Amino acid sequence: MKTYQVNKNGYYGEFGGAYIPEILHQCVEDLKKAYLEVLESDSFHKEYIRLLRDYVGRPSPLYLTGRLSKKYGCKIYLKREDLNHTGAHKINNTIGQILLARRMGKTRIIAETGAGQHGVATATVCALMGMKCIVYMGKTDVERQQPNVKKMQMLGATVIPVTSGNMTLKDATNEAIRDWCCHPSDTFYIIGSTVGPHPYPDMVARLQSVISEEIKKQLMEKEGRDYPDYLVACVGGGSNAAGTIYHYMDDERVKIVLAEAGGKGIYSGMSAATIQLGKKGILHGAYTLVMQDEDGQIEEPYSISAGLDYPGIGPMHANLSTTQRATILAINDDEALAAAFELTKMEGIIPALESAHALGALNKLHFKSEDIIVLTLSGRGDKDMETYLNND
Ligand SMILES: *Cc1c(COP(=O)(O)O)cnc(C)c1O
């Protein structure tokens, strides 16, 4: 059967793999040997499920919107990842990876972060488990994301400002990989999205797949069928989207819509529409679509949303796009802002700016009245209040 899942060599179609320096070879091999065995074990599963339930607050509700559904003339459900502890889907992944790190005998946790959401989710689980935590963050991001920097520090993490390159997420990731190269034996690198060398994209997708597992059950209860007509999610690196579609990828009855950040317009030179602008290349250990110039130098992405401005994309999504399994839409800053205000005024929910990109896709799709749409609200808007107030 045709599948969009990863193959045993770590590829999604032609994308993926593990392009890593020699010194990390053993680390990545060890992880590859451990992750499936641990994730599929009963004892891991019990502990993971217990923490997701009692600590994160899962299952997250599947909420049938009233006024929004009416406006678009169909049934729009929101998968409420914004209600999770720490305010987004990222914690589903960090809980899983820290349990794995502990089982592998690692004592030191490192992470990269852009907007600081993954940094906070990592610092949170490190506090929970009493583990040492170092977060790499571009200096530019440290300055513009102070509340998250302060949260990480309060949680006991060391935040290291990175001054190379443009001093943003890509540079923080480079620095985290450098650290990992220096401490391969005691350190576990918790990557925040479905990016990086195999097995990270598959591991993160599996840990986020609790989202689609719950959607199946919840739709069955509410609609008497366990699949929607459309799944809609935003993509930065691809983790909330991967979790949303995981159990539906090979089910062609379900249309998949991915919203990436168009910035000021995809041909404006200020965009993060990686899937549409990217060319094939290697970034942070994976062969995927990358925003790059003719010399293969990474082009700095731009988006109003700090969580979506990554110059690469997960290999799973690169494959979903080139095989046309998924529809990819670029949603510009102004469209995302309008969608955020619309949800706030119509449903009383202030979404994260990232999630607002998924909401911005609704305008561009044509629904039938009997269509069932599930849109993942990846996070809440508290962290974006300043941007919202400046653009009201
Ligand atoms: C980090 C983040 C994203 C983007 O990351 P993905 O890996 O693509 O999901 C989207 N929404 C929120 C709220 C985030 O914090």
C-alpha cells in the first residue's frame, strides 16, 4: 500500500535521512535503536499517558464552533491545543523526549528555541524531572521574547544567547548541534519540531500523534464517523500539523491543508513560505526543502509570527507537498492578523499568531454545507498580545 509515513531508512519519499557529522554518528544510531523500542513499550506508554492527562490536561477538547461555522457554511471544529499546560502543543513532544532521555541514561538536556515556546516547554519538563537544561536562543530572539526568556530562567534553565549569523532560530539550532557534538555521551538534544536528522522527524510526529488519536475518538462520539473532510494546520517546522494528520495521512478521504507563513507576500523578499519558495537541500541533518540562494546559502525567513520563521520544513511535509497529498497555502501577515481578530470576536478565543495562519486558510477554501473541518489551534495568544495591540 502507498504510504506517506517514514520508511525504515528514515525517508519520506526522497526527503529525510540523517546527514550528520561523524562525531554524532553513534549518538544518532543509539537514538535510532532506542526510540521505537521505548515509545512502544508498555511502561513508557503508561507514564507518558499519565503525564499527558494529569500534567498537561489532555485530552484537549474538540470544540464545534458556532458563529465561525455559520460564517463559513460548514462544521468547523477546533482542536484545542491552546488549552494545554504551557499554552501550546509543544509540551506533548518534550514530555515524551525527556522520558526517553531518562531511559537512555542521559543527564544533560539541550534545546534550541526561536520564539521561546519550545524552550519553555523543555525547561518545564526539565524542572519536572529535576534535570539540567541548556537552551540556545539567537540574541535577536532573546531581546524580542523577554517574557519567555524570564520563564525559562525561573524554571531553572540556562539560556545561552547565540551571536552567530542573523542571531535567530537557525543559528540557535547550529549552536545546539555544536554543543551536542562536544557532549555526545551525557547529553540529550530535545528538538522542538519534525525536523533534524532521522529519527527526530518520526519521533516528534509519533509524540504529537496523540492529537489525531484523540480527534478520531472525539469525531466518532460527536459525528458518528471518525474522520473529517478537511484537516487544517499551520506549519513552521511541522510538528502540530504532523500530530494532526498522523493517523489520517494514508486515508485519502481526508483532505490535508497546510498553512505556511507568507509574511509580507511570498515574492516580497520577506516571507517564510518555505514549501513554496524552498529548493531541495540539506538543513540541520535532513534532506528537505530549504530557503536558499543560488550559492546554497540559507535565506533568512520573515514572518510576523516568530514560531513560523524557520528556513526549512520537515521532510514529511516536503513529501506531502511534492506528491500533492497536501494543499499548501501561504497566509500573509495581514491575513493571519484578520483571522486572529475574527476568532477572538466570534468565538471568544485569542489564538497564537501561528495558529491564526491556519484560521486564515478558511477564507481560501470552498466548503460544502455537510463538510466537517478540523482545524488545530496550536497555541494561545497571550504571548502575542503586544503584536495584536499594535495592529488593532
Ligand atoms: C512552535 C509553534 C508552531 C510551529 O511549530 P510546528 O512544529 O510547525 O508546529 C505553531 N504554533 C505554535 C503555537 C507554536 O508554539
